[in-house]
Amino acid sequence: MGWTWSADEVSIDSLITVGAAWANCDLSTLVPIGTRAVWLHYHNTGGSTYVVGAKSANNTQLTGGNLFTLTHCYMCVPLTPLRVFSCYVSNAAVLVSLVGYTNQGVWSRGTTYQDLSLATTGSYVPINLIDYVPENNFYAYLHQQNASAGSYYSYGTRSIGSTQDSTIYGQQVTASRTSCVVKLDANYDFEQKIDNANSDTYLIGSESGGITYVDTDVQLTPAGWNDWYDIDLSAYTGATAAILLLHNTNGSVAHKCIARPIGGVDLSAYGYLRGAVIATAVVPIIGGKIQLFMMDSEAKCYLRGYYTAYTETPPTKVRVAPYGDPFGQEAGETAVPYNCFMPYDPTKLHTATTANWGADSADVSREWLTYGNRYRIRQNGSLSRIRMYFGAKTAINAFYIKVWRYDGSAYDLVGTSENIIALVADSKLQTIDFVNAITVQEGDYLGYRIEKDAGTAVTPFYAGTGTANSGNSFYVNDTTPSATNYNWAAQTSSASVCPIECYMIPPMFVSIGNSIMGGVPGHYSMLQFTSSNFSPANTIVGGVASGRGTYQNMGHGGQQTTSLRQRFVRDVVELQPSYLIIEGGVNDISQVAESVFLANWQGMLNLAQPCTSITHIVVLLMTPWTAGDNTQLTARDTWNTDLITLAGNGNYPKITVVNAQVKVGVARVGGTPTPPSPNYWDIIPAYDSAGVHFTGPGYLKIAEAITETMFPVVPTSGHRLNIEIGIEL
């Protein structure tokens, strides 16, 4: 869908908490589920300067900035999966409106944005984003601010190749905040010029398309001054919104300089720019036109580009390791329900300094195994792509990727790539595809090996140290580990880890839920820090997928449905499965109201149903629960019944509801209904583990209930071919 624009800006004033502090602003009533970012327009209608700001809800890095009396600015800001951002409005005289929203792009939702601020002043300097944006994302969204509390400073941002310094070089007012979007070249460069180191720039997001950039800025001149005049943009076929650069060329006097959609609310009284100031504006195009209000000829407007309808091409492969922040817990993970699972931050793969991980001068080889549950590969199938930071490869003759499998006492080599050192570029974050694909299963460990010249120390990798339990490395020098029964745990250990991303073709099956979906106690998914030696098939999704295709188990112990909903986009939608299994609710009972449980389920189903890759959705009802009391089990039955009603309301044609209690449950004396009529409140003892979880055979019985419902006959045609396994589904 890309960016969606309103015929006029929509006020969000009633949703904002006004005061001298950041406060969350919930846009869930205005933008649909799946929205990732919004453009906002701020107007100061008062007689004083007020503090304003917009940032991702978990960002602790940015501070509010000044919006001078009667002036305006635009800000682009990422939303959490619950459609929340952090807003600063110090006085109710500041009006804030929603301009547009998008369900595409990659956006920074963590505690910090990537700092792109320059140290060089006085000339245009290229800034390279290849380490910070996904491949083929050639449009970068920037947060720009003047950190000085007392001075104006000049700055400019432009695409590589542009020479029109006079049109895009202007000033930032004291302590101001704003946003812009800039085109990157084929090397992921843009350029910027600042006059003072107080001019800061941060990366907030990027997109792969849906924007046409005008490399030579086009001046838009109204037919008159000091009133609204139409500007015809119909020559720009398919344009849905204009990306403008507003510029007050008068160096000392504020000028009205504002744009709006055709027929939009007249806010020209609050549309000033202070002297010499430049500002980005994003304006919906209605009927091929926008309107400008320019006080006189010193107020300039340039077309920098325009939005068009656009649908992202899904990646051919999805990430299967590591999970989340490779160096520890993510924002909110210590709380239940979790505050929010952040999209993975690729800057964690390296730093802006130098590589720091390699082999000593005396070594001719070094081989590592990365140990830690979140670093394990969480999908079965064929692995042939990695993404990592590699420094200088001088004196390195060979580089191999390896995969190991733990058998309960030692490690066996699963497979190894060819020597891929020739595929590696110096000092960059890079994607490497190797020919010798490795057939892996859930829970395998990643290893890597370099061979080098003697007498030269090398540090080709970046490694970091995580929080407790996040991971560590084992390594060995000048030897080749045996392919069977190798005792990696007895080798030299380091608390540092070199994070290497692994990518595979999207899985056929994805499951999401709590510890029951995870497979506890015999199996902990790769989302958790707890590591286990397990049979991957002895889980619900493992049993369902057995002999049918690839899968990822996204179950996580202890989670309520609020947490499942918050991480649903990253842990389900972005994995592009064909079959989805959702489970959750037992941790909600006695903790939250049923209305919260149902709202969270509805939110997940609303995300899954329109997902084009998903063809089947399994709603797995809450299972028997021996440890639950009669009140809790009565609630379970009521909630299950109401979930069936929700799933069957006609909005979700992809859904199949599965009740596995007949497979794993037994009647409880004193339960409702009274035996011999079955109530299935307790777990059959042979399948019971601690009254809430199941043994391996118990989980497979639940999987059996799903497969008997979904696959009563083994399909032989008319379904997607799973090229990972070679089985038609």
C-alpha cells in the first residue's frame, strides 16, 4: 500500500498530552494496524516559543526543540506495532496534524537513532548509509536538529550530483527539530553541509521505492502573493503527495511560506518561516494540484520529489538467526507484558570504528563456534546466505561458514561453505551468498573459520559483549576440529560474539504463542535466552511441519497475548509464511480482562488475514490446564467460546479453529460439565508436565489435532512447491 494521504490534514490534538515532558501518543484510532511511520505537521498558533518534538516511543536519545511563534514544521516519526509514538508539546497553542501514514519501509524503533552528524564544516561531505539501510533502500528519512540553544546555523542536505547550493542551503533556527527525506545513490550516499557542529542528523528510516526524486529542484512559483494559489503538478504522473523544500530567503524577517492540499484548512496565519530558514513540507496532491501561500517573492518553494503508489517487493529470503538484539535484552523485555519488541537494528553488526576480532600473528588459522540460544538457527532447510560486517581481509587466505549440531554431549559438523574470501569486500556490512548450501535444522549452531598468513595479526570481524546469557564464543587455533563428537565447550571461551545474520527462503509454517507453542520444558525456542538440547520435532509446529515443509517456532514463554500482538509484525508477517498457527491466552487468565484478550486476538487476526503470503490461519484454542483452578478453567471455556465467535464472524476466511483438548485432556472431578460428561480440564497424565506444559508426545498429539483438521488428505498438487524440502504442499 505504501503511503496513504488525507484529503486534508487530520488533527491529533485530542490525542496529545500537553506539558513539559515527552508522552506517548496513540494513533490507533486514526491509522490501521500495520502502520510503521507517519508524517506530522506542527503549527505554533501562540505568541511565544514552545517546545515540540516527535520520536519513536522507546527513543531516549532525542530532546524537544523550539517552534517559534506562528511558525510551522514537519516531522516524520516511526510508530510501534501498537501505533504509538512519543510526542512533546509544551503548550496547547501548538496544533499537530496527521498528514499521511505508511505500512512499508524499515524504521528505527529502538532507544537510539543512528547518529550521522558531521564533524567537518563548511563544505558538502558525502555520508554513506550502506551499513545502516537494507539492500535497495535508496530513500533515507532523516531527523535534523540544531543543538545550539542560542544561534542559527546554516546547513544543507541533497542527493549526490546536485549542485544547486543556492536553493537548498539555509538555516536551522535555535534548538529546532525537523525531518526530511533524501535520495541515496547506488553506493547509498547522500551529502550534507553544515556550518557548525551543533547541526545534528539522525537516521530514522528508509524505503525502497514509492518516491520519485527530482534531482534538479523545480521552483514552484505561485501566480500571486499573500494568498492561496493553485500549483499544477499534473505533469507528474501518478504523484500522490509532493515533497517540497520551503525557503525564506530573507535573512532577517519572518515570511509566510506554507503549502496545503486543495481545499485544505487555512493555517496561513501560522505558516511563517523565520529568516533564512529552510523546511521540508509533504503535501497531498488532490486533482493534480496543491496550493501555496507565499508572502512575497522572497518566499521560495521547490519540488524535491513526489510520492507514488508503491508496494514493496518481499525479500527473497528472511532472517533466521540471530533473534533480536544480538547483545542482550531489547527494550521492555524485562517487563511482562513486554513493552515492545523492536525491529532488529543492523547497526549492532558493527561499530563506526574498527573491527576488533580475529587471530593473533602466530596463528595460521582460527575457528569459532557462536554459543547462545538466540544465535542458533531457528529454521530448517537450506542455508546459503549470510550478512555480516567484515573488515580488512589482508593476509586472510580463506573464510568458511560452518554449521554444527549438538547431540547432547558433543557437536557434529553439519556442513561447511566453500572458501568465500573472494566474495568478501573490505570494511563494510555485506550480504554473501555461497554455493555449498548447508542443510540445517532448528537449533543448529553457527561457526566460522579463517586461514591466514603466519606472522600477521588480523582483525576482520567486529565482536561485542552482551548481557548475561546472551551468548559467547568458543574458538580453537591452528587445528581443524573433528567433524564428529567435537567438544567445543572445552575450547577457549570468550564473552564476545561476532554476530552473523543467516537468511533462508521464507518458511512454509510459522507458529506464535507462549511457552506451550515454544515446547517448554523440553524445547525452548530461539527467541529465549534459555538453551535446551531438544528434538525439534517434539513441538506443535515441528509436528505439524514434519514431512510437509520448513518452519519457524516463534513461541516465547511467559507471554500474554499483548506481547504476542506487539511482536506479531516482526515475528509473523515479515517472515512471509504460508501457514500460520496462533496460540495464546493461558497467561492472560486472572491477569487481564477477557476484553483485552479478545482485542489482542482481533489485532493479530487483522494483521494475518490481509497478509498475501498467508493462505491458512490456525487458531489453536487454549488447551487443558491441570494447574489451573476451577474458576480459571471456567474462564478458559468462556474465553475459548468467545474466541470461536470472533474467528467465525466472517472477517477471517483463512481461519481454521482447532480444539485439541480431546487429544490431550481428561475430565476433572468437580469441573463443569460434571463427569462422565467430558470437561477436558486436566491434562492426560502421560502428557502432563507441571500441570500446564506437555511432554514431547503431548505436543505431538496437539499437532495431530491440527494436521487432522488441515490435512485430512496428503495434498499432491495445486499448492506451493517447497523448494527447501522438495515436497509439494
